[in-house]
Amino acid sequence: MKKDIIETEIVVQENKIRVMGVGNTDYISLTDLARYANSSEPKIPIYAWMRNKDVLAYLGLWEKLNNKNFKGHEFETFMNEAGKNSFYMSPQKWIKETNAVGIISKSGNNGGTYACSDIALEFASWLSPEFKLYVIQEFQHLKRDVAYQEKVEWHVNRILSKVNYLVHTNAVKNYIVPNLTDKQKRFAYANEADVLNVALFGMTAKEWRDKNPSLALEGNIRDYTDLLHLVILSNLESINAEFIANNIPQSERLVKLNEIARKQMNILVNNKGIKDLELLEEK
């Protein structure tokens, strides 16, 4: 599923530098940093930096430490060629040939080359050690900024829940908590998460994957449900923890949790607070 992106900027010595949060990783615009050295052709400093053998070694090590899909063989080929006058490297070539994730290329009007902060700060240091210190200072200010952190937290919550309004009806029927079958009431579930899944959705995680193979490639039953079900699921988790602490058998807990889920659905289905949250999420 497409990751949420947070876009903002910092200002370093009157230079606007875009910062992009992708998932849990911050990427800084190499294109904007490069304008410090060449305002009209920022790609030139980037290409020159990436031709350096020591820089390639650093990029390769970063990928080996952080990217399990990094193509080490292609990287070694580049290392053998680096230093020759004919050697050429660009962000796009690096990404395509090695499957790198530390540097990304963003297309469109607001596009350019971005790199994770570890790599971007190395590039800033190559441009100017003094410039790098100013970048670090402003980047740290951004990370401490309350408004930015609130925005990050909001997007992290979206990532965790992955509330997808376009496809959730294909995975979990909206506003329905099914009654348990006699077999489900008797069955022992090895995973406590499946106790909650059956109580709320009427199926285990595996049963959902078997019914939705295409969706299962990028998520699970909880990723594709709606906000109302997620609220009830959160409530059931707390209640189930209390049931477990009181040594209530799993079969009894399952029946009780299903009853509670159906009651809460009836109460919350037209709740204004839920509707407001749904509208906020859509925005």
C-alpha cells in the first residue's frame, strides 16, 4: 500500500530545503542542497559527488545495513569502475541498478532527488562543512517542532490503521458484526489476535487471506476495515485483556466479546464522533 508522505521544508542561509517524511524515514532534498553550490544546475554537484569512490562506498554500506533487497553484485561493479574518467553515476542509475532506498527520485512539479538524512548530511558536508552545520541545526529544530511532530503522529496512526475507504467493503462488510457459529464457539484459537478477529469480523486472519488473496499481498484484515471497526477493535483488546487476567476460558471470552462487539456497533454506528473522525480521515 502506498505510504503516507509528509512534506515540509527548512530554511538554511536563505535556501529553502524540502524535507519529506516517508513512513518512519526523513528524506532531505539533495536537489535543494545542491543549489547552495549551483543554483541553476543543481544536478551537476549531485552527479559529481556520486562519482566519488568513497561516496559510493558509503552509499553501498548504508544500503547493506538498511536494505535487505540491495543488489550487492551491481554495487561491486560500480566500485570497480569508480575512479575512471569514463565513470558516470546519477541518482536514477543508482536506484535502478542497485534497488537502493536511501536515495529516491520524485517526479512532478515538486520533484527532485531526495536522500535519507544520513546520506543527505554527508552530501551537505561535501558541499561545505559550514553549510552542513547549518543544515543540521535547522533539521534538529524541525524535529523538535511541535506542529511537525503532531503531523508525524497523525500520519503514523494512519499507517498503523491503514484505513482504506475505497476497498474496505471488499474485505469486511461495513457495519456488520456476524453472529458466531457453533463451531466457532467451540474452536480453540492459537493466536489471541484471532479471537478478536473472529469476535468482530467472523473470521480468522488466515480465512480472510484465503478469501482475499490479492488484498492479502499488501495487508491484513485489519488494514482494510473501516474506522468504526477499528474503534471497536481497540475496545475489545482492552476488554479481552481483563478477561484473560480473570482467567476466563477462551471459548467464553469469544462469545462475550462477540456480544459486546454487536452492542457497541449498534451504539456507535451513527455516532457523531465517529462520523467526524471519518470526515477528518478522508481529508
